Amino acid sequence: MGYSTKIEKDIRDHLDMKWLDFQDRYRRIASKLESGMRLHEKDVETMFQALAEGPLGYEIEQLNTQQNYADYALIDRGLKLAIIEIKSFRLFANDIECPHLQSALVQAARYANRHRTPYIMAFDGETIVLARVDPSNIINVHLAVNIKCDQAPPDLFFFTHYGLFRHPTNVLCAIPYDASEDEGLYKNHHGVKLHYSCFAYVGDIRDKSTWIAPYRNEDGSVDTNRIGHAVNYLLSPGGYRGQKATSQRIPNAATPFVALKLAKAYKEIGKWNKPESLFGFGGKPDPQCLLWTYLYQHGLDDAV
């Protein structure tokens, strides 16, 4: 068989070399079925980890679990390659038009929207699917590979780090998906439907009660009335109307990222300036001054 590059040959050789070990692990996990037990989604996750870290050749640190509540995110040096959605064993029934598969891909697309990556995968322990969310409001399914076989399927190459961007462009099926109409990405706030990106902090995209501190309008522009409230809620000792962010609501580790997001919004509307003095002159600090001081103290003022 001819290969386009030496890298492709090495990766395909790795797939073949690791396949028997993977199949051995796969059979041991699936052996529960022979005892009359059912496989749970956690078992399918174990199968995926074995596939990803074995034949597909991903390093452990590239396989991020529960990344912003996607089941998995494939990340290489901070570059988000793909989002993976895991479902219960054989849920897709080897059918690319199965409603369960299409639902899983829509769910993955929702997470991919937050991660700003177009590639998504779905896996049910028997079939692994590769799709791409295109700007034309379509999820295009490019590959569906059954992994229950004695030899490594050739198309698994396109699920590797190197092969992902070289996948066939033919479309097996297309699923309509318009993120702008996905109710799961919006929250009604005081009668206005706001996209999750309008909130300074989103803990769990599935739980809208964790979408905190709105600072943008429905059209995505900066809400000049609310941005100061968001800063006070995050940083002011008195909070906003007596309510202040706690580490349970906004984790301490997330505070710099939230602060930078708000600072860039101030810059967007031309109101990001170095204050004349830190914390003002004995009065309550202006929200923009307070935000600048926080970022300055953390060496992040130049990152805006």
C-alpha cells in the first residue's frame, strides 16, 4: 500500500502494532455481556481511552476528560483538536442515520461551539464517528468506523492527530444544526434571551444556573449598564447589591480569565484606561479602576 508521507506510514504501522493489545482490552471490558451484565457508559469511556491511548497514539495529557463538560476534548499544547461525546454501548446500532447518533453529534456540536473547534466525534463502544460542524449550519458526517474487528480498520488513521486534518471530504449524511437557534446555548435573563457567551462566567454549559454575571446584550455588543455590575460582583468587597462572587460560584482559578474577559469588553467600548491612583481616593473604586488594579497586581494588565 502506498503512503503519502513517512509520517502516515509510521502512524498506520502503529495502528496495526497496537491493535491486538487494544482488542484484548476491549474483549475483557465487553466480557461483562457474557455474564448477563450490561455495559455502562463508564465502560464505553474505558474502551475509548484504550483506543485513544493505544492504536490512535494520543498521549495521556492530550486526552482531557470533562473539559468544560464535554466527555473528552483532544488537546495538543492548548490547541483543541476535537470534542468527543461518549454514549452507551451499541446505542448507534451501526446506523449513521440513527436518531441517537444524530442527537449525540448535536450535543457534541454544542460543546464544540464553546471550545471553538469544528471537529466532533461520537463513540458507542462499537462505532466511532467523525463529523465536522460547518459554518453553513450543517453537521457533516465524514466517517463511521466499526472497531469490532480483528485488524485495524484503515479509516482509523483519520482519527489520529496527524490524520484528522486529512480526512475524506465525502459526506455520509448531513444533520441540520444552527447554533444561533440552539435553545441549549441561550438563557432567559430578565425577559431577554442571552447567549452563553454574554455571561462573564459559565461553569457548566448544561446548567444555566452556573451562567453568571451578564455583561453583553442580546446582539453580542457590550452592555454598558451591566459590565460595571459584573465587575463589582466579581471584585468589589461589597459586591453588587450585596451579592458577591464566592469560590463556589466562580472558582478562584477562573477569576483572572473572567477579569480579562471584562477588561477586553471595556477596551471594546473605548473605556479601558489606567487610573490616576489605585483604589481611588477613599471612596468606592470605580469598577473599571478596580478591574485594572486587579489585573495590574497579577501582572495581566498588558494582556488586555
